[in-house]
Amino acid sequence: MPTGPKGEKRPADVIGNAIRVARIATGEEAEDAPRDTGKDKAAQEMGRKGGAARAAKLTPEQRAEAARKAAAKRWGK
């Protein structure tokens, strides 16, 4: 059985996956609990706070410039 991006097991075919989703929705089957990523939870929380603090500190022009640079890097050749 193939695994998803976080290691969860799921059917390889579309119909099998649709049946599994229906069973989860009706409560016949339990949904897989998310796996531990191995990352430190405190570090993840600090990262979220830091990103919000940085965004609050930037002016709209600075945010737009950062977004422009990110889009150019992402979609550029």
C-alpha cells in the first residue's frame, strides 16, 4: 500500500481511496492520526511567532517587495 507525504497509508487506486474516504466520513473506519514529524514543538511555535512579528514590523511596500522577489524566484527561469 502506498504512503502519503507524511507516511500515512492509503489505497493506490482512485476507487479504493474514495471508499476509504466514505468509510471515514460515516465513522466505519478511524482516520489515521497524524504522525510525529520529529520536529521540536517549541521550536515550531517560536517560528510561527517570529514570522508574525516580522510581518507586523514590515511596511506594506516592504511586504510587496518581498512577495515580488519570492514570485520572481519561484516562477523565474
